Amino acid sequence: MHKAAKDRMCAASRFSPFARQLDSMHIVTTHRNTDFDALASMIAATLIYPGAVAVCPKNVNPNVHRFLSLHKTSFDIILAGEVDPDAVTRLIVTDTNQWRRLDRVDHLKDRDDVEVLLWDHHLGIGDINPQWQCVERIGATITLLVREIQQRNLSLTPLQATLFLLGLYEDTGQLTFSSTTPEDARAAAFLLEQGADLNIAVDFLNMAYGEVQKKVLFRLMRDAEQHEIKGKQVGIGVVHINKHVELAMVVQLYSKIVNADAVFVVFVNESGGYFVIGRSSTPEINVNTILQRFGGGGHPGAGSAMVNDPRMAAGEIRQKIIAALHEVQRGGALVADMMSFPVTTVAPETPMHAIRQIMEEEKIRGVLVEENDCLQGIVVLWDMKKLRLEKQWNSPVKAFMNRKVTTISPEALASEAADLMVRKNIGHLPVVQGEKVIGIVTRTDIINYLYGMLPA
């Protein structure tokens, strides 16, 4: 199967998914704890499927609740309790592929006479088996529906465009998450052209912090643990709460303050249940993969999970997250995939003028010094500036080499090598297996890795 076919699964069936049927009830719904992408996708679907009714879950995120409180008369939305299940003949699901995440529509699950359509950007395994679906690897579900809106030349009001931009920005971290695609950016541009208001978007995405949120952030800063896992900095915390407040924004701010590659916070409520929120700014830590183990999910950069197992303690959840982080690894490039070889080496007694000649002839900026196949040191182009007298060029390289050489294993992730070179401010990283040097990583190798130019 071609990669495009794997990443894009918009499968048409014998019927047209956009046909209008007036003699039956068509509903659009989304997952509980509704975020802006879910709400935006649901409203967008009512434009694509004329006559379909948006059925909003009872539990929505606090910022979404605030938005709906202000705009509740602007959208035709009902709750699940207002739906006559016997009248439903078409169910359109957005932003989730799991029945258990939907609100009070499970009675439709086994109905053969109900057409199920799915719009989603989560590629994980789900139990919703639709007759038609559009599921793609993309930053936000709303992007998929915006594409359809553009293809059908549907007009948007500034309010609709603003809501859709809210969904797109929230799920892509304002186009900064690693899951963001060029199409997400083009969709954002289209929505701005349609009159989306950035001031309103910023207002709802960056809600003011209340006293409870400030206390939660303080507890995280005071009590959360910092772990280095596979070269990445991960913050993991447990916080007890007794009020329902917007927590995702607190976790996001905590991640920025501690400059972590990823953070996972276990929130313990009064009833004994647990709510886990994860955020990641690096592709090597996939939040969705980690939280699927707890029955949750989301995206590579953001996700959540509800844990209601009374037998499990908060500390156990934390340890399971740590274990999963050690175990789970994206199929990213390894140091062995990016290193340069063979490596130019010299003996400790080699004169510096010979080192200069080697660098000029081979067009390299560093030479390793070995004796009996053991790494002794490294000399780089910068070291040449130490030689101020002509006679020093006859001195052995061991007199000028750096003996404290940072090395890395070939099995380490390429991203670990990049982080190590940045932290140590070094341009050459020897790759050592056992005590033998088998390769070297240079700044050129790092640039090739960062910009996707590694050979296939």
C-alpha cells in the first residue's frame, strides 16, 4: 500500500455521504470533555450535511463552556437527552473513533439501520466501524472539514470561521505542534480570509488563570518530579483537586516554565477518580501512545485519559507512565542511521602539521586520536588557533587534543545525539561500541537529521 493510502483513509461507500434525507433524523456528535476541535468539527459537519443536528455532550472543557455560554443562541445545538433514538437514521461522529467517548448514543451502536459516518484525525485503533470515513494524519479534525467546505464553495460567517480557527489552533498549538501539516496552515489562512477574529481566538485559548489554577501550578512547581528518559526531560506530577477548573492550560504553562520535552500530570479528584493530562513538544514522546494504555488518547503532542479503577493509586499511575516512557519508542532514526564512517584517526604522536594537512585534504574539521584502538582524544579546527609559534606545528597532537571526549552509542536515538551536542556545545560526537570507535556524528549530520535529509 502506498504511503498516501496509509495516511489518508477517506473511503466512499455505495451511497453519497453528503446526500440529504429529510424523512429521518441525522445527528452529529463528538467526544465527551469536548474541546474546540471537537466542537468546531461538529458545527462544520452541520454545514456539510444540511439538516443534520449537532448533539453536544454534556461535559465540555471549561473554555468551550465559556464560549458556548456567550454564543449559545448562535448555533443550533441540542443535548443527547433531547434526541429521539428511534428517529435517528444517520450518525456523524467527529474527532473520535471510540464509542465509549461518545455521550449517550451507545444505543445506536448495534443498529443496522443507522448509517455511521466518521471524520477524525486520530489514526489509533477504535471500535467505531463506519460505512464511510475520512480519517487522515493531520493536525486537527476541523482541517478535514474545512477542505470539504472549500471544495463545496460553502460560505462561512466570521463567527463560524473564528470557531473553526479556535479548533485548529487548539489542536495544533497555534501551528507549533509536531503533528501540524502544511494543510493545517493553509486552512488557517482560509479561515482568516473568511473573517476569523484572532483577538477572540486568543481570548478563549488563553483564559485568565484563577486562584485554583494558580494553586495547581504552584503545587506542580513544588512537587512534580523531573526525569531524564532516553535523553528527554520529562516532568511528572500528581495533584489533588476539589474543583473542576481548566487544567490543560495549567499543564501547558508548567511545561513551558520547566522547559520540559514532555509533561504528564495525574489529577486526583475528591471522588477518587483520576484525570491524566499529557503534553509533548518532541516527536520522540507520543502522548497518544502513552495514554492509550490508560484508556485515553489524543494526539502525539497532547492527550488525556480518565482512570476510574479504584484498585489503582495515583503513585501507581505515575510509575506506569514512567515505565511506558522507557518502553515506548517511536520508530525514529538511530545514531547508527545518521553517523559518518569510516572515521579519520591518528596516533598521539602525529605532528600537528600532519593534522592540518589531513583536515585540508579530507575537508574535515575534526580528527580523533587513538592508540591501540582506544579513543584517547579529539582535535578540531578550533584547536589549531592555539598554535601561535611555527615550531608548535611540529609538536605531537597529544599536546593539543581534548582528552575529555563525549561519546554516544550507535543504538541511541538520533534526537539524543542532537540534544547532547547542543547541551555540550560540541561539533563532533564519536560513536563508540564497547571501546571501539565505529563512527562520528557531526553538525552536518545533525542538520541532515533535523531537516529530514537522512538517506532512506
